[in-house]
Amino acid sequence: MIKALQGTTSQASKVAKGIASGEIRVNILGDELFAKAYKKYKGAKDVASVGGFSRGGNIYIRSSRPDTARVVHEGTHVLDKNAGVGLDRL
């Protein structure tokens, strides 16, 4: 996955670096396990249309929809959270 991301875009390269360093942990789950994880961490929303989500330093990707754009999108959430982007600051 790291090789597939590196060099495609600057953001994809940042996510690849985060995966390589362990800052971003990738979990690719089958549909049933993905649905259970989503409901546990994100609530009871219908998960049929969801292909990925992030929680903490983890990204969860549905194995039936494993595209690099989804990994970059969810990985960016982790990087932003770790950088404090979007957090209220006093």
C-alpha cells in the first residue's frame, strides 16, 4: 500500500509516510467485521454506503472497496487530528 501511495500526490505521499512510521495504522476488514467496527465506533448509521472511517490513529477500510483515494482520505483525517487541525483551541 505504501508503494501504491508514494509519489502519486503530495498528500498521498504524506499518508504513505504516516503509514510507514506507524502514525497511521491501516485495518482492512471484511464487510461483516467492518460493519461491526463502524457501529461500535461511529454509531448505528446504515453502513452500506460507508467504505472507510478513521478513529484515533487507525483507519478502517472495507475490503470490498480498497482504493487508494479512500486510504488517503481517511489517513488525512488521522494526520489532521494529530496536527491539531480542526480542534478548538483556547
